[in-house]
Amino acid sequence: MHPSRRRFLQGMGWLAGTGALRAFAGPMHMAMQPMAKGKSLCTHAIADQLTVPRLLDPSRLAPFVDPLPLPDVLHAKAGATLRIAMQESEQRLHRDLAPSRVWTYGKTMPGPTIEARSGEAAHVEWVNSLPQKHFLPIDHHICGAEADKPEVRGVVHVHGARVPATDDGYPTDWFVPGQSKRQTYPNKQDAATLWYHDHTMGIERLNLYAGLFGMYLLRDEHELSLGLPSGEFEVPLILTDRLLTESGQLYYPVSGVSDAPWVPEVFGNVMLVNGALMPYLNVQPRRYRFRVLNAANGRFFHLSLRGQRPFTQIGSDQGLLAAPVQQTSLFLAPGERADLIVDFAGLGGGAIELMSDALSLMQFKVSAGQASDTSHVPEKLRDVPRVAESAASNTRVLTIDEYADCVSTPMLMLLDGKHWHEPVSEKPRLGSTEIWSFVNLTEDTHPIHLHLVRFQILDRRPFDVDQYLESKTIRYTGPAQPPPAHEAGWKDTAQVYPGMITRYIITFEGYTGRYVWHCHLLEHASNEMMRPFEVVA
């Protein structure tokens, strides 16, 4: 790695000079004391906690012995309020494991699926019935998770929803056990696969890992008229990963530094589908519609059917694509969704597995014989006009930054080099269209999500990262790449590739007020890779 690809924190001169040392005492505060600017010597954190529980070997568990859990469905109705409690629960993730301690909306992980209709407002009272003490490790040096705040807090964000700022689940609008919050979702948008999850400043990563997430399906008359598979033939698949101990309990990894446990990324030793480890689903030899969500903290899923059997993608984050796209694999980042059609005709009496690379996530067991199938997938799904670049009245160039200590351990992620508490710098006008160009200076792909809005990807283009770091000059090293067909619809989260500039074109519709944009790798978002923006009149 070229030494300029990561900004090093040697000597702490950059931090001390900007006042960031107070905001980022974080995982390095014990180890990296301020030194004179320019000195190359630095001190690195030394672990003082080396005990890790014995982790589960998932290969010792029998695969495909548990049926795929299907979350309860709650239908939003005009004039009525859904009441959903956040609570501590126990859930058996596999037949041969003891029940795991989890936090849930309702009684299960994932929580109940909320179904709503476009144009009909949904009202939800979110009730915090959680314990007073967290069971996962809080880093009190992380912004928003300081020791003077209650350990257990919650606030709910419906990801992809166009809502007033007061109902969006702003990260600092949290409430504690014994309190509740009523939020209204106007649903003035097209049908889409949305989802809801905790969004509490500083501990979102822990609350989601504990189990606080669920799906929110928005339907409209157009989508319902298409004849797509429905009812029992439409199935949510919510993908996560977790580290499990041999006793079947959740383990959240830590840095080894006792009072600075934050780690930059979390990857599990087990993959869960709807909260189950290697489940199976009985299907008929016909078409099914699968609403797929990546709700993991940091894992990207590279999905395929064993043997590269083709499937059809009909939608992404913000609803239907213009036309179906034939796929044999799909790379899904945390926060992204995909609407898929799988045709099991011709597989009667057999079985096929859903894979992520070489790992089997679940199995579809196809019944023998034939099945009646009146569903179909039209050649045109809906109009998705491309937004012309000329429609934009403003362009913003925003960097994706990562800072490391002297041994290249990632310690801090920022958007456009700014911390959460710095003044709001992005203030688009209501109804305006802007281009946001994300300059990725890191070696990771970051799924960047904006609240309130939907957008289209204009293009991605490689550039010389080192030259930009040295002189802030953009020198492209290849042609612009338009989005592939499955990314050419409406999005609210997209993958910003390393060494490339990714451009979103966004119309700021709906409401004025303060919202956020952030990386959806939750450990990044929790360590300042989140910024407010404000839509102004």
C-alpha cells in the first residue's frame, strides 16, 4: 500500500491542530499521546484484554434442519397506530443450539414486517421496553456514546422512507427504557422494499447486532397490477451474520483495549437468514418473489444459486427497475435491497441452495410434481426516466477518508474530512437537484446512504488517489462507467468503490429539515462516518 493511501496519525499533530483530539479520543486514547508535530515516533495501543470466548464451529451443525422463520406481518391501517416494543428476547438460531439472548422489535429477530400502502400514512408507536444495561461492549470514547449518556437508548429509522425530519429517527433523538415515541410515515412514494432499524448515535452498531431490525414493505396499485408472485409465494429474506460462542450466544468482537473496545469492522462466523442458521424453505416448482435485505453490520453478500442457476432481478432499494434483469450472481452491500424472482419449475423433487460465494446460506426444497402458476414477470415493470446531468443546479465533491495509526490500524473514518459536530456544510434547497461526487480515498467499498431522498447513480470513474492526496487534483485514469442495469433504478444506498469517484444525482423532494448521510458499514458510521445535511426552503 502506498504510504499516502492512508492518513497516519503519527505525532497527533493533525488532531491536536484541529481540536479533534477531544472528539476522537477513541480506541487510541490510551496508546497515542500527543507528541511534537513532525516526529516519526508513535505509540500504538497495547491490548490488555486477550480473552476471547470459544467460538462456534458452524460446520459441526447439521444444515437445513430448521424451517425458514417468516416474520409476523403487521398491516398499517388509516387512523390506527401500530404499537411495537423493543424488548429483550431469547431465540433459537439453530435446532442444536441453546436459545440466544437478543434484542428485538416484538418478540423475534428480525421484527415483524410492516406492510403499508402508498399514499396512506402509517403511525407507529415505538416502545422502549429494553433493560437498563447493555449486554454488548460500549466504547464511551465514541462520539455520541459518552459515559454521561444512558447505556440503553433507542430511536427507529425507516430506511428509504420519505418522512418529515421529526419522524426520521435522527441519531440524537433517542429515548430510554420506559419511554416511547410515536412516528408517522406519510408513504408518499412509490412501492419499495424498505426496512427499519435502530439508529442511535454511537451505539447503532450494537443495537442492530443485538437484533433491532425488520422489514417495511410499501405497496402501490401499479405494482399490484403486474401479476408478480404474491401471498405465500412472496418471501422476505433478511441476511445477517453474527459471531456465536459455543453456547450459542452473541459475541461482539473488541479491540482488546479494555476501555476502548471499538473495532473498525465486524464479520461473523455464522450467516443467518431471517434469524436462522442454514434454514430450509419448502417451495413449489413455480415462480417465487424474494425480498432480499442485507442487514449485516459490515458483511457484503455475494449471492448466487448453487450451480449458477439464473434468477431475475426486478427491483432494488427504491422499488421496481424499468425492466427485469437476468442475473447469475448479485453483490449486495449492507443496507441494500434486491427484489428477486426465482423460478423453481423443472426442479420438482430436488433442492437448490442460496450461496454467498462458497458458503451456503439456506436451501430451497422443491416439491415433486407440477404446480399451477398464474404469476408472470412483464417485460416492462415501470417507467424509470434517467435524470439528466444538466438538471443539476449544484455539484458537491465529497471525500471518503480513513485515518490510521502508525501500524496502519484504521482508527477513524470521516466524510469530507469533517466530524459529526462540525457545522452543517451541505444545505440543498427543497426541490433542487444536485450531483454529489464521492471521492473514495480508502481501500474499502463504502455503501453510502442518504436519508429522505432517492437518487440515481450517474457513473463511477477511476482516478489517481495518490495525486489527489498530494495536491487535491483529480486526474482520471480511465473512462466513466455507467451503472449496470440492476443499479440503474432508484437507489438510497449505493456502493462507492475504492479508487473511484462515484456520482449520485439527487432531487431533494419531500420536506425541509435536518437529516443525515453516512456509510452503512455500521462500525464506520459509529466512528464519525456520518454527517448531517439540511434541506432548506
